[in-house]
Amino acid sequence: MSRTKSKQNVEICGDCGATDATWVSVNKGILLCTQCCSIHRSLGRHISQVKSLLKSSWNQNQLNMVMTLNNNGANNIWEHLLLENGAKLLKKKPTAKDPVSVKQEYIKAKHQQCLYAFRENYEDGLLSVENELGKQLHASVRTPNLETSFRLLALGADPNYFHDEKGSTPLHVAIKSDQKLQVELLLVYGADPTCPDSQRRTPLDYSRQLNNKELMNRLIESQYEVTDLFSYYLSLRKPEHSTGVHFLIPSTGFKSNPASLAKLQKLPNHVFEELVMDVYDEVDRRQTESIWLSCADTTELSDVPFLPVDNTLSTTRNQGRQKLARFTTPELKSLVYEILVDTQRRQSADKGSMIQLRQTSEIDDDPLYDSVAEDEDYAVPMSKEEEMNKKDSIISIDNINKTNQVLEALTKQLRNSDNTITDLRTEVTKLRQCLKALQNENSELKVRLSQKVSFANGDSGFDSLEYIGENQTLDSSIISNGKGTDVVELRSNRKSQRPNSMFETREAIGKVPNWHAIKAQFKQGDNIRNTSPGLYSMSPDREIVLQCTEQVTRTIQQMYKSIQVPENEDCVVHGEKVKAAIVKLATTLSKDPESEKIKLMLEVASRLLPECQKLQNSKLNADTKAVDLHFVNIRDIAFNLAKLTKEIVTKYSTNQ
């Protein structure tokens, strides 16, 4: 847990502090309000498993486990950096009165990206870290200290870690120690109740040996959790596992389709398991959706129309998961019914094959055919002592050969492992040295840039769109002070404003140009001109030009805002508006003697729409590298267009 361990009220939302927390994230160990729950549901079940405290069906031990974690400060693990790095970072956490967009940004950073989560630094390799966490979890589950086990699982400990010395998994230890809440925590994080130990005994076998009926029934329910949910979805009933009935298939109301059932039977086991997992997630989403819609305070919140994208799965499988939302309720129930039928068939087939293997492994006392005499039957019989010596020598030779082969194979594997570890350590050392060199280089570059120029608005480059509007007053002041050469030097070195390595962030991205300040400057200029109509009165043509340039500037601003929002898909629409505004400006200035700037603007604008389309496609495909590339290209095109527009505005504003 974090250093500042705090106990939390059961009615307070763990993400925004709202007092009406009626939902819970089971695997995160925190309570949620309705608004934060809507954001958790959009993240997907692989990130947060959401259940209703009031209307969902609960196992009492599971509910006690969640409440214990919440009351003992499990939320501090996910907000560790906010609590450890000073009070200033606490401003990042939203309040109950903040809009949903602010809460969404915070929850994604907290739970999906785990930016504030507790992390320990290990100098050893990944395998050593996994072994260390697994051993700690193995020792923690035997105690009632639930928060320590939760911290280890949050750090990445394997709930099915097999301890070589103990010969068991954490679930075996929790069952032997009668730690019911530890068992619930391990099951939530994916512990396998059928995993055997070194003595080939499962956790269910130990619960039967200890005559612990409560844990025994819970392990059986977790083993048949998927089929129980399917049975409840079809008939609102679950099988009675205590009576030995583990499958409940409705006898009326459903009829299997022979064609679809034949397709299911042809699927391999691993493909069938993936399909069952996806259908399970879709059924859970629909059941949670029905509970969600029954709440009065969820009408204004956005729903989840299909399963969210799981980045750990392939694109094809994610598309198939989302297509399950197109199934109507009767179609999905028919599919669930056929899955239940085929699951029962596959399980019975597995049991039959195991019985057949056991039967064939036994010795047949009554063979069907008489044995044929071999050549040894006609040889001179040896004495019993000679036969025993011969058998012992053959067995000893075979054992020695097998032992030598095993030792040679193990020796080769150990040598290869040692060489691999040595190579990886040297590579890690080189990478650390390279990282230090890059960090030093970045710090030197930042110092140099800060010494050259500092801007009033905190922007770090001439390629910012905000600089174009403010540059109208900045140029004259700099030139009047005799610093025009510095501006030329900085403009020629624009490449230095971009990130010098992957460890340096780009400060210009994420800032919105101060277009209100630009408009205020224009209005102030108009007021000055109106005071002296004899000198500054504009002709109607110049008024039309300024209106067109203002429209170009406005459309560029709207497009720049749209590409900064990850969920926004209107980048192409805004790009078309920018191009239309530039075409209108070109039509107005068709008779301008200096039409080269207009031609250049049309040429630059022709590259804008393809980049917008590529950016939108990259967002749909979740290709972050392509998104960053097209984002930079669009920003450079917008900069050039805004720069040319500014030059036209300057020309028609100064000419009398």
C-alpha cells in the first residue's frame, strides 16, 4: 500500500469523491458513483469489472472482499503518485461537480494507463521480478492481510504462480489456511481452481479433505461460472451444484439449429473457448445494461452500445466481439443455447476419453489371440541367477544412459540460459548508459533554448498557431529594439523546436491558439481606424478580403481543435471547410497582382484533405504512430496556411 494509508467511507466514489456511490469495480476494489461508473463501463470488462451494489446478485464473501479493500484504502494504490509527490498534484483529481469530460480524462489516465499507480523499481530481470512477486503472494494469502495480496496482484503477481519449493499455488495455500476473502480475491484475478499441485491435488480436493463445504461450493461455482451465467440468461435459474447437477439446459422454449450446431462442433477447442469468452462478455454487458437503464440517474449518460476494444486481442477478434451487439435477444439466446449443448458434449467427450485411456492402460488378463512363440523360447534355458543378473545389467545400463542424456540436456539448457542472462545484462547496461546520455543532452538543449528566447504565453516554438496572431505586434517591437536578427535566426532553426528524442514531450501540442486575443486586436485596430476616417477608411474590396481571411482563420482554429480530441472524427469535415474558405479567398483576390501567395495557399490546401482522411483512418485502426505522424503533418499545413493568411491580412490592412 502507499505510505499514506487512509480509510475510506463506503459511500464515497473512489474517483471523484461523490457521496452517492451505488456501483463498484470488483477488480479495482473501489466504489463508484453513477457518472464514474459510466466511464468505467466504456473502458471494458478487461479493465474494470463493474457491478451494482443494489441490484446485482452478489456472493457474500465477494462483497465482503470488495468492502474490505475499499475501507482499507485500496484506492491509494491507484493514486499513489498523487499522494506521494506533494499536494499540488491533488488538483488533478476531479470533484463530484466537475463535468463528465474531466472525469473521463482522469479515469482513463488512472485505470487504463495506470499513470498514478504504485510501482516498485526492480534491478533484476522480468523473470526474477515475477518469481519474487509470486513468492510474496504465496506467503501473503495465508494471512488475513488482504491489502498486501491486492497490492502484489496490482503490481503484476501471477495468481496461478507455482512455487517450486512448496509445490503449490496461492489458491492451494488460501484454501488450506481457510482464508475466504483471499480466495475471492484470487478468483477475481483469474486463479484456476482446477490447477493441481505437486501431489496432483486441486484446491477443490483440499476443500473436500478439510470438509469445508462453503469453500468447496464456491470453487465449484467459479469452475462453472460461464455456464451458470448462460443458464441464468436463458431460464433465470442456475444448476444446483450441491446435488451434482452442473449443467442446466432449458428443455422448453429453445431448439438448436442443426447447421449452426454442426459449425460449433467443428471448431477446435481453443477457438471455441475464445467464442465462449466473447459471448460471456456480451451477455454480461447486456445484463449490466438492463440494470443500468433501470436506474433513474443514468438517463442523461451515454450508454455502451457494444463491447469496448481490448488492445490485447487482435483487430479481427475485436470486430467479431463488437458484431455480437447486432444480435437480437432471440438470436443471442439461440447462440447461448447451442453453446451450452456443445459445451456439455465436449465435457462428456473429454471424460470419456480419460476413461478410455485408463481402460487401455490396464493389463488385459484374457487376450483374444494366443501368443506366438519367439526365438528365445527355443533357446537353452538359463538358470535363475543368470536371468536375474542379465535383467539387472540391462536395467542398470538403460538407467545410466537415460540419466546421462537428461544431464546433458540440462547442462546445455543451463549454459544457454547463463549466456542469455549475461547478454541481456550487458544490453541493459548499454541502454542505461544511452538513456543517461540522452537525458543529459535533452537537459542541455532545454537550457540553450530557454536562454535564447522566452515567450509570454509559455509556447516554445514559432510553429505554434497562436504565435501567428500575436506575431503582428511582436515583430514591430522586436525590430524597433534592434533584435530582428535573433528572430531570423530562430525562424531558420525551427527544427530545434521539435522533440529531440522520445524522452522529450512536444509542448506545442495540446495548446489551443488564443484566437480571442487576435479578434480583440482586430477590433481595437478597427476602432482606431474609425477615429480617423480620412486616413484609415477601407474600400469595400478590402473589407471583403478581411472577412474572407477571418473565415479562413476561424476554420483553421476549428480544425486544430478537432484533431486534438482523440474521439473526434470530424477532421475531414473541418478540412473541407478550410479548403472552401481558401477557395473563396482566392476568388476574391483573383485580380490581385501578387497572386503567387494565393496559388501557394491552394497548393498547400490540396494536401490537407488527404492528411485529414489518413488521420481519421489511423484513429479508427488505433495506430498511434500513424496518428502522431499525420497530426504533425496537419499542424504544419495549418501553420503554413495561417502564415500566408496573416501576410495577406497585413498587406490589405496597411495599404491605403
